[in-house]
Amino acid sequence: MATWVLHYLLVAFLITITYSIDTASAGITRHYTFHIQLKNITRLCKTKTIVAVNGKFPGPKVTAREGDNLQIKVVNHVSNNISIHWHGIRQLRSAWADGPSYVTQCPIQTGQSYVYNFTVIGQRGTLWWHAHIQWLRATVYGPLIILPKLHQPYPFPKPYKQVPIIFGEWFNADPQAVIQQALQTGAGPNASDAHTFNGLPGPLYNCSTKDTYKLVVKPGKTYLLRLINAALDDELFFTIANHTLTVVEADASYVKPFQTNIVLLGPGQTTNVLLKTKPIYPNATFYLLARPYFTGQGTIDNTTVAGILKYHNKPTSNHFNSSKNLPVIKPSLLPINSTSYVANFTKMFRSLANSRFPANVPKTVDKKFFFAVGLGTNPCPKNQTCQGPTNTTKFAASINNVSFILPNTTSLLQSYFSGMSKKVFTTNFPSAPVFPFNYTGMPPNNTMVSRGTKVVVLKYNTTVELVLQGTSILGIEAHPIHLHGYNFYVVGQGFGNFDPTRDPKQYNLVDPVERNTINVPSGGWVAIRFLADNPGVWFMHCHIEIHLSWGLTMAWVVLDGDLPNQKLPPPPSDFPKC
């Protein structure tokens, strides 16, 4: 064969290979439609109407690959305003699609629609989506699964099957009425009536045996369980009787694998675990259980959700295949206030920090912040008796004693982008408490918070270190803090008050875990670092919903960079109007 023909064939082959690689890495566009509708549903022997997506509870699973573009059209058919947050998606230069109402958009009104358009860049793993307005996320939520790029393996044994398990909270009452009553009276909210696995409360609740989540497995297989805590207000322990779990991922970031019997997830967090089933049929079924971790003073739903792990057994002539006659093995769970276990469990999470999945933790820091996070009080309105800590106060929450007030006629991002921000927010959010105190010791006599719409402004590519310090005001409890638009590295944590001289010497700058939601320990602190490389306005808040409602939140404004690919584009043409 002539040399030029061989040369031509070789060039054509290389072009084909290059095109295939580019196509695989560039991803595809995936379209979804979410119809926000009312749905009648029965749980705990009570039928009620809920807001749901496409008639499903929990909502539909969204699946994509790293590099894919997602275009999700949300059509609102109900009287409530709605917006959807894609929890954990970086939203690089697509802040208009992040979803929190009055932060990056005005909500989608009745009869209106909006297409959330974003590309998944440099992420793979388990995330989730949920409503981000009032307490609608009690029923409006679902999994968001980002698979690796084509032909890219997991950094752990390939699972036989992948199963999402979403933890939820079920209210017999309307969750919107629950939060409205709490805000009006100043009291803590009424607790939920059940916890759920994939919307099902299970046999430990009244008349719910038929509504039990069942995980059917085969012997000798490895299953990837994608755990998501979508509960409104509760951190949850999770375990499976007589089975060990191997943690391999947190918040869609791979971690060094470690084994455990009990997993903890705060609201908003996701964890992937490998479940290796028993090599032979065990002649038993096993409970999956979840119940709360809590150290605060309020009333919570201290009940246990149970599901069933059932082994699939091929019927044989000498074995009657019926799980009804099999014993159910029940696991033991930790006491509700097992803070020492939680601390040790949390410290097990480490990034892979290898050449394929490096830990790009900032080694130097441009800006340092110290945020005290916790509860507080607001005064009771005149001529009203309240049900807060006293009959003259209402419960509140704050960061650095600022209880955040959301705008209600525009969004923070719109006002910033249009140059009208002075009418909407101020840029004087305190970088540390104005009045320092013994944060985890005896609380101060004055627990009143200030209120305002204040943000921190960061220049593009600023490296940030943030210490989140818990307080003892109105009780010591954990706070799962979620940062929109970013992942961050958890470089340190401890109990008591953060010591700026001693504690940074113990920071892990080698393989810290990368997350989007981190627990501020009960009676302690956590230090995170991130690079502000995503322009826009980004919400940061406690993912315990009542704390968010009380104002435990703030926002970062990250300015545009100099280059075209470092600037936020204008909003899309169908952007919701207020």
C-alpha cells in the first residue's frame, strides 16, 4: 500500500479518535421538564395535598454525566411561587440557574415557567435538587446523579447496582402552615410526624407497614448506596443491621475509603457508601434505620424510620422462598446526643489527593473571616404575647449577630448585576463579631440580634479562609452550613472556642475533604478554605430549615475577573420577573 495512503488512513484514524475523545469530554445536552403540581398522598393513615413534581414524591431523578449541559424547564401549575436549587452544582458562570428565591432569581409565579440552564463542569457524584422558597422543599426534592465521563472508571470497585436513598421528613400538617405559625408566635416549629426513606415512613410508625422502603439485593454483590439527607430540620444517623458500609464519597467528592457501621448526614449532605452483601443467602432480613442526632434545646422529631434489606433468593425444591417467615435483624443506634462519635466520624473524611483527583486547597490566604453562628432573639411586637425563649421575645438566628433579611421585590443577583444594589443590600457584613464573647461558654445576657441585608464582596480569585464558630446562645447544637456556587476544603475543626494562634498549626493542608455542606460541631468550630473563582451572588446558610427561616444566612458577592471567561453573562430571556 502506498505510503501516502497509510499516512491518510493514520490521519483519519487520529482525527476520529480525537473527535471521539472531544465528544465524550464535551458531553451532551439533556432536557427535563418539571411540572409543579398538587398531589393527594396518604401517609400515617392521613390523606393530604402536597406540592410535587410530575406527580411524584419524592420527585424525579435527574441524571447527567460530567461535562453535560442540563436544561430543566420548570412549569408552575400551583398557587405557590416556586424556585428550584440544584444543590452542590458549582454553576460556573451560570449563577442565574442556582435557584434560591430572592437571592439569584425571583420565584416562578403561577402559570409561568423558567428553564434552568447549566453545565456540569469538573463534578461527578451524588447531588440533589429541592425547592428553595419557604418550606416547600419538605415535598419538592429529588436526586441529581452526576455520572463520570464515558469510559472513566470510579476510584473504587465498580458496583453491581446503584441505589439512591433519600432521607425525608413527613408532616401531617401543611409545612407552610408550620413555619408561618412559628414565625408569627416566635416559638420553635412543631416537629414533623415521621422520617422517611424515599418518601416511605416504614413499619415503626402507625399503619405504615405497607409504606415501607425495601432494598432487594443479591448475595455476593457490591451495591453503591447514594444517601441524601433531604430532611428539613434533622441530622440523621443511618445504619443497616449486620452490614458494614464503606464510605467512598461525600457531597460529590471522592474520599479515601473507610468502613463504618453508622453514617451521619446533616440536612443537605450526601454520602456514597458501598454495601457488600453477604456471600450466601442469610435466611434473614435486615432493618435499615435512621434517627436524629441532636444536642439543642428545642423539640424535634425523635422517631426512627425503618426500611427492609431483603436478599433475593432463587426458589429451590427444598427451600420455600418466603421472606415473611424470616427473622428481622434489628441494629442498635447511637443515643441522640452522641457528639463524640460525630466528631470522630467527621474526621475520617479525607480527599483522595492524588494525580487524578488532586486536593487543590489554597496554601496561602488573601482574606480571613471569623463567623459566629447560632441562635438569638428578636423582640416581640407591641401588644402581642410571644412564645419564644420568653413571652416578650421571638426565636431568631444570626451570623456575627446579623439576622439576614431577604429582599422581596427583586433578587440580590439582579440588583447587583443591574447596578441597583444600593437600594437592596449593603456591603458591610462584619468579617468578625463586632462584640466578641466566650462563644461556647456562658452566653451573654443580651441575646438580641441585629437585622439586615448585608453581604461580603470578594475580588475574583481571592483565596478565603473562613472559621465558623458555634455558640451556646439558647443551646449548643450543630449547624450544617451550605455554601452555594462553591466547594470548599475543610482544613480544621475542634471543640470549644477557636484559638487563632494554636489551632491553625493543626490544619490539614494535604488531603482535607472537599464539601459543599459542613457541620459546625456542637460546641465547636470548623475552618474552611476556598478560591473565589465563580462570579455572582452566592448564598451561605444553615441547612436546618428553621434556622434559615430565622436568619442564619448571609451572601458573598464575587466580582467579575478581567478575562471574558471570568465574567457573569446577562440573565436569560425567560428569567422570572418579580
